[in-house]
Amino acid sequence: MKYQAPANKQELMQRANTLTGTTVQQLANKMEVDVPESLVHAKGWFGNLLEQYLGAEAASAPEPDFINLGIELKTIPIAENGKPKESTYICVAQLEPAALSSWEDSLVKHKLTEVLWIPFEASKTIPVALRRIGSPILWKPDFEQERQLKNDWQELCDLIALGDVDKISSSMGTYLQMRPKAANASSLTIDKNQPGSNALTLPRGFYLRPSFTHSIISSN
DNA sequence: GCGTGATCATAA
DNA sequence: TTATGATCACGC
């Protein structure tokens, strides 16, 4: 089962609000799918289920999930202490020289134009099916948040442009970090910023640190 | 392999 | 306990 795309923001929020306080099992029942015992082999399962229920359309394209609304959908796993349990994946880190200079034209900026966060319980002690879904949070980065993200993005992209992508560590970046994003550590992609031109490197992606997403969900 | 959806697992 | 580095699944 898959629902139609919402016509506007209000429709999207109404639909998201129907999930508040319900369990993963209840959503799975609506969608007529089984809940996996563990997420070890189903890491993106909940995110995909939510996309189906809310009518997201972008699928695997590098665009916001609700293209017509310019809104990205993100699930946010919450630990017992009320804080995000994981960092949030945003998008692939492009290595093409042309993608390294303009924050305004970047994938990160486009993905984070407006985000619908769906918090849910992610404690290992709670069976997946019984985890509860929280209130949706519609968020846009404010001036200060965007400034911080842009700073981190620019710093990381400058290193890539200099051919130093392999010197980038996950510990860099205050709110935005760059980490491996691949099938495994043997994956390779072309890095045209190297003098040799045909250099290969591990594919990476941009992620939001939990401290950043925590500030988002706690202020709403 | 690329880009999406993410969480896992272990070193620190 | 936490964050880094690695990994799982899927469509194309």
C-alpha cells in the first residue's frame, strides 16, 4: 500500500499528526507489512515505511522527499535520555569540483531547506514493533543555524577541492560532519581533485551531529 | 557504482 | 558511554 502525495503542507502535517503516540506496529498494520524483529538487516525500514505512508515521491533521487513542497522527511531515533541516538544522514558528499564552491547550490542546502522530523523511540530495550512515534516537527534552519552549517560545509569542501579528501576525519565539523557512506570500506569513487586525475577514494556522505538535531527537537 | 533510507559495532 | 568508521538493503 502507498498513499498519495499530500497537496500542501497542511495535508502533510495532518497525516503526520495521525501517527503521534501510535506504535510502529500500528503503522505497519495500516501499511500491511510485517515488522522486522531487528533492524540489523533493515536499517532504513522505518524511514521507507514512513515515506510510503506520507506519500513521499522523490524515492532515491537527490531531491527533497516531497518535491512539490520542497520538504525533506527524516526519522529521528530518540534514546531513553530524550536525545537523538544517531547522527542524521543528509546526502552524498559530491567530489566534482563544480559542486564544491557554492553553498547555495549545494545538495546539503537543498536537502535542508525544510525538514519534517518524525521522532520515534529507538531504545534497544523496546521491541521494534512497540516503539512509539512522536509528534512531527516541521523545521527550517534559522539564520544562525544555516551560518553554522555553511561554515562546516565550506571547510570540508575546501579540503576536498585541495585534493585532501583523505585527510578529512569524522571529527571535523561542528554540526555537519563527513563520514563514509558506502557498501563497505572497499568501495571506491573517482576524485578529480587529485593531481593524478584518476584517483579513487572512499565515497562519503554529510551527516548532522546529534547535538545539532537535539537542539532542533528540543526547541519544538 | 550511485544515491536513497539509515543503524551497527567497536575503538577510544 | 559516545562517536567514528563500517555496514545493510533497495532500485536502477
